[in-house]
Amino acid sequence: MTEPQVIVPDWPAPSRARAAFTLRQGGVSEGPYASLNLGAHVGDSPDAVAENRRRVRERLELPAEPSWLRQVHGSTVVDLDRDEEPTGDAALTREPGRVCVIQVADCMPVLFAARDGSAVAAAHAGWRGLAGGVLEATVERLAIEPGSLIAWLGPAIGRAHFEVGDEVRAAFLARDPDATGAFERNARGRWQCDLAMLARRRLVALGVREIHGGTWCTYADAERFFSYRRDGQCGRMAALIWLDGSSH
């Protein structure tokens, strides 16, 4: 049995802020979901998803079952320490033992850690969430001075493979007129969109100065990543972050 494969963020987060991004290898799902699908909403066998999630818990030595959200491509932030409502596209915690998790298959996961180890968060930043302010909402709800936050951009669809229409470009330029560099006109008269650049611009505008990651393309690497834009029916990967129980 191969164990779940993960990327561990290479960022200067405090040691008690633990984080990982799951790849598609090391699970039991079959067909388009092969093999480590963690999404319970994509048509895969519930038993396979449950086993995959169990394997991830074991592999990462998670302190609890992750708080799986019902993601809707919006900007609602769930405070796992207070909120009962499981619908949203970002989660935060200040307590050890609660696991923030975001599911993706092309959208960009963005992880946050406070430099002093007091809080962590995860946001689901596809183009709709990004344009709609999910990163801004997450930073606001964390209520930590943005310069004291560290951010990590996880694997997402890259510019070369992410074609969008005029309406997507317009949605970003309405809020950030200088974001034109994130869009490149293609031969079909549409735009190649750079999600990582857009996420970085939003974070910098907020005052988050330390930003890492953002170098992987989910579409281009079918062996390691699920990609909805590439495959249509496919599994979901997870970006997880939590605080361990040791002191700051």
C-alpha cells in the first residue's frame, strides 16, 4: 500500500503551524478519481472517500477529522472555533486540534499563518472567490495585522492552461485596474489568466508581504494533480492547516 503523497509547504511559518497539500497518489479510488480523491461530492464511492480521508488523517497525524466545508465559490469565512455553519470558502482557527481544509482541483488554495503561531487559515481562491474578495474576507476575519501574516499559494491551474472570457478579466480589473498583466490575449480572442499573479496582487494590496508558493500547475501534471479543467470528472485534493498543541 502506498501512503498518501503530499507537498509540505516550504515557508517560514512557526513550527506549531502544520500544513500539507495532498497529491492524487496513495488512495483507493478508481477510474477518474484515482486514487486519493478526498471529495465526497464528485460521484466517487463514499467508502473509497472515507478510506482516503482516513489515510490522510493517519499520514499527517491529524489531531482531528478536518472540518470539511461545503464550498460554493464565495467569500464566506468559517471560524471553526465559533461557527456551526459548514458552508463557506475559507476557514480559520486559533485553537490547537482543529483542522482547516480546502478542497481543490484547479482553484488556488491559499494558506495563512500568523508569525506568532496564534492563528491559521485556509482559503479557496478560484477566480470567482478571488474576484469576490475571499482573501480580503479571510484576512479581515483573522483580525491580525497583515504584515504579521505569512501566505502560501498551493497548486492551481497555470496561465498557459487557464482560458477565460472578457467577463472574468473585467471582474478583476473593476477592483484592480493594474491587474492587466495577469491576462494575456490568445489566438481565440480570449484570455490566458494567471491566478497566482492575481492572488499575489490581492495579498500585497492587503499588506501581506511574505508570500510563498504558487509555482505548480495542476493541469500540466496529470500524474500528481487532479484538474477539473483538464478532465471534467475527477477527484479533489486538499490543502490542510492546523495548530499543534505545543506552546508558541
